[in-house]
Amino acid sequence: MNHYQHLLHGAGVALLLLSANAMAAVSADQAAQLGSTLTPTGAERAGNADGSIPAWTGGLASNVGSVDERGFRSNPFKDEKPLFTIDASNVEQYKDKLSVGQQAMFKRYPQSFKMNVYPTHRSLAMTDDIYAETRKNATTTQLTADGYGIQNYFRGVAFPIPQSGAELIWNHLVRPSGSGYHRLTITAVPEANGRYTPNAMLQEAQVASYLPDYDKLENKNLSLFYKLRNISPAIYAGNVFVTHDTFNPVAEPRSAWSYNAGQRRVRRAPQIAYDGPSSTGGAQHTADNFTMFNGAIDHYNWKIVGKRELYIPYNNYALEDPSLKYDDIIKPGHLNPQYVRYELHRVWVLEATLKEGQRHMYAKREMYIDEDSWAISLVDHYDSRGNFWRLSEAYLTELYDIKVMAMPIESCYDVQNGRYFTAGLRNEETTKAEYNWSAPFSNFSPNSLRTSGVR
């Protein structure tokens, strides 16, 4: 059994052998594993054999650190030192715990790319109501008849004991991440020599079930609202778009609208989906690359390969240090390895292969999903010829004060052309980032775009 075939041991392993088309929720007896052999969110509670991955004991306490007036959290692990550093000289020694994309980064940047590996902390903690909803979901939430959407779901982890690849990707899509957020961040697309222009944008996201006026929402199939307003540079300033996602994005596709400040017009924006271009991604990022994967799942076949232990970005408080400048972090080829923290974690391996007759620039994606939070931590992307193309990383960080695992920063590295896209940096911004933020439905209506787009 190689590391790609390593399956979840213990209770629930037989579920991985069921048909990918199974629609049924698990039995009450299976759900009873939650909170015992499994954590309340469905991860293996126990650590690994050699202790390098500890048992889950409840995650970080809410008072483990402090939050300043700009929303920056203190680093509870600031005094820790790396256990070791992986670089081009010793990468072969660790490749069984590296993805194909990570190994490709060492080959592309042998002089500069490194991975500082720290002690593993299973930091995830969620609120009691999320744990309760998750336990209920185990026996009630199902895929829709077409296999592309979900039903009987409100909040929590949708499928804490997943039986198919479709269920596993939905765990990422609706993973518990608080009510929403309001934050000013930058994106950048550095050239191969490291030169870049920061693109400032105001991001607002709202989980539909947390709307202050949710009871008045006519369409309860709506799942998530997102608005992005460009602040700078001048070429983009005032442009705004908003999206409405649903729990069945094939039967009821994503609705998207954009406002062009120069034309002062609101238009439908169907290109904000699948491999449509990211608005500030410089052709290095697709619409469904954001948050590692988002949107409809119907273009791919989804297969659970199993579980493995992998070095993934985790507890990246240092990367959000407000004392850092963007120039400290953004370097040629990749983010500055000095500020990126990797830990050994168990991840689900999910393979997405393009369906016959469907079109997408990525013919295959290998996704690595953190077992505790159900957030995708890494994605290896392959082109139509089967060659590795891009590596995406999410720098997972527990927002301990509100008990939310977030991916505030992400990057997408193109090893073929030497460029990359990074988003979510806010080290130099003075506007406070608010999580567990909420706004009424009117804030995300198409009519709100003109007002939001005033320069």
C-alpha cells in the first residue's frame, strides 16, 4: 500500500468503498462515532503511530491570544522553532509527505524554495451549535438526486462521515467558517523577477443562514453571498461584482453581476464561474480557484483516493504579522519561506478528473483536505496533456477568539511560467478586518452595486 492508497483506519473505513452515487445519509450507529472515536467534526480523534500528529483535545482556547484594533491576532506559537527545514538538498528524504506540486516547487526554485516544518497543533475549535448541527447532518443531509447539490442542510459540516467524492467536496464548499467577513486586502501577481502591483479590494462574504433578515429570504436554496469592490490601482477602482451561490448550483446556477465604474452599468457576469478569468488574477487564477475551489461541481468526476499524512500550511499567524511589509512577503517565484509555517497533518485525498464532453483548463485536480476543518489546504492542478501545472496553497489559521478555521491568505503557483497569484494579504492595511460579520440581503443585491462602486 503506497502513500496515495493509505485509507482511513478504524470506524468508517468501509464507507469509502460504497458507490460514489450513494445518496443516503449514514445510520445513527455510525453517527455515534462523532465525539468518540471521531472528533465532533468527523476527523480521527487519535494521533498517529509515532506521535508526530497528536490527538485532538478540543483545539485552541478562545483566550489563547489577543486581537488588536485592526483585527490582527497574536501568535500563540511565536516562541516555537522549526523542527527541520526541507530544501532542494534533502527533499527526497521527505517526498512521501509532499504533494506532487510541492515537489515541483523545489525543482523550479532549488535555491529559494524551502519549507520550515514546525510541531503539529490540531488547533481547530468550533462552537457547540456547529458540533450539534454536524451530528444531525450525519443522518439527515443528502446529495440531491442529480448528485451535484445538497439537501436537508442548514449549518455545520455537511457530511462528517463522507461516502463519496461529491460529499467530500461539499464539505469544503459549506465548511463552517462563521457568519461572514468584511475586510480590505490585496492581491498580487508577481512577475518572474518579483515585481508586482498590489491590487487593493474590499471583500464582503455572507453565509445565507446568518443573514439578519434570513427569515424574510424567499429562496432558502441560496447558500452564500460574496461582494468584491476594487479600491486600487486606478484602472480597477470602483469596479464591483457580487455573486449568489446556491445549494444546488446546477439546477440553480450561480447568479453574478458586475458594475463597471467607467461605463456606470450593471451587467450579468456569467464568466465568474468555472475557469472564467479571475478579475485581478493576471491569467494566473480562475474563478473557481478562489478559496481553493468554489462553485458548481458538475464538470468533474470526484473520487476519494484515501487519506495520507502531508506537510501543509497551518497556523500561519506569522504570515499575517502587521509589522511586516508586503515586500517582505512577496518574493520572486513564491512567498517568502521565512514566514510560512508547515505542519504534518492528516488530509483526505480527493481526485477531480474532467468529465468527457466538459471543458475546463484543468484536466485534473488533486485536492488535499484538512481532516479537522474540511478546508482544502493544497491543490495540484494538471493541464490537458496530463502535465503538472499549478500548485495552490491555503494558509490555514484558527481564529481562536471566534472558533473559526479560516484561510485568510492563499497562493496559486505556476511552475511552467514562474509567476504566481496571491490573495488575502493585509499586513499594511489600517482598516479593521471583521469576521463573524453580517449584513442584510440588500447589501448583496444587484441594486447595491452602483452605490458600492462610487469612487
